[in-house]
Amino acid sequence: DEMEWVSRVPATLNEAKAALAETEPQAMTASSREGYRWQEMTSKYGGVEQRWLVVLYEPHHQRDLKRLDKQIDQEQRKLEKQLKKLHKRTFNCEADAQQALKDFDTQWTFHTVNGTVQSRQRYARPGRPTPDSETITEWVVAATIAQDEAAIEQHRKPLGKHIIATNITDVQRLPPEGLLSLYKAQNTSVERGFRFLK
């Protein structure tokens, strides 16, 4: 007989990432266990017929949301500080200014940068200018920042969730609540009896 198992699915698997992101908390079933919600799905991961239970634990969900908000705030403060420095820089040509703006824009996880490059004239030498004083063109970056709502939403979706898998496909034998209880009773997040192939 095939060995039966109950295991936690590594959140790094692409199929697991998709399941965690696509499961909406409001569409999940409230568990008899306080603070838990779940949604069931099937998977053939690794060629094995199995049931996956996406589980949300509300206290962890709230904790993780607060942690994410803190990360977004920290990034915004860092971004604003570095943007001030960028605004003070001058460039000898438009290409250099464009490259600096492009490099600056790609650094951020939760924010987008909208910027333009502008030219301005200044006198080549300090002091009182005369009608024939030489001028040179320099380039500066003007940019604004905004929260990247789509990126933030992608980070929010999997928070507070994990997936429990079993190869016991008979729901009558092991209903979702029973699967959750059995997993909790194992009191471990280490895979037992089945190794998920990377």
C-alpha cells in the first residue's frame, strides 16, 4: 500500500506561490479552530494526486500586514532621502542624466519613480557675467515618487497563509477540518513522508 502523508508545501514552489496569491481571504471557509480560514484545491504536483488546503491564520495575517506596511514606509523614507541627492546632481549630457534616472527607478520594490530630464544653462565662470560670458548646458533630473499599488498587492496576497498537502484524496475519510487538525497535531512544519521535488 502507498504510504499516506500530510505535509506542509514549501511556499517557494511556483504552484504554491500561485495558490497563495490567488486565494482571497473573504472566499475562504471559516474553520472551527479560532482564527483559521481555509480553501481546498487539488494538485498533481510531482505527478502525485493530492489535496491542498490553503490555510490562513488571522493573527499571523495581521502581523505580516503590519510588517509589510513598515517595510513600505522604510523604503519611502530611504527613497525620499536619495531623491533629494539625485535632484542636486548635475550631468554633462542628457544620456548620463537619463541613465541616472533609469538606475534610480529600478532599485525599489514598493514604489515607482516618474521623472524627466531637463536642461539648463549656466555661466561657465563664477562672478558677474558680461554680455559675452560663456555659458554651458547642464542636465538635471526632476522626479516624483508614488506607491506601486500592484506590487504592494502582490506582496499582500500570500501573507499569513500556508498550504497543507495530503495524498488522502477521499474527503469523507479526511475532511478539511480533519486535515488541519492532523497537521497541527504533527506540530511540525517539516515535510514528513514525502519530499517535494524542487
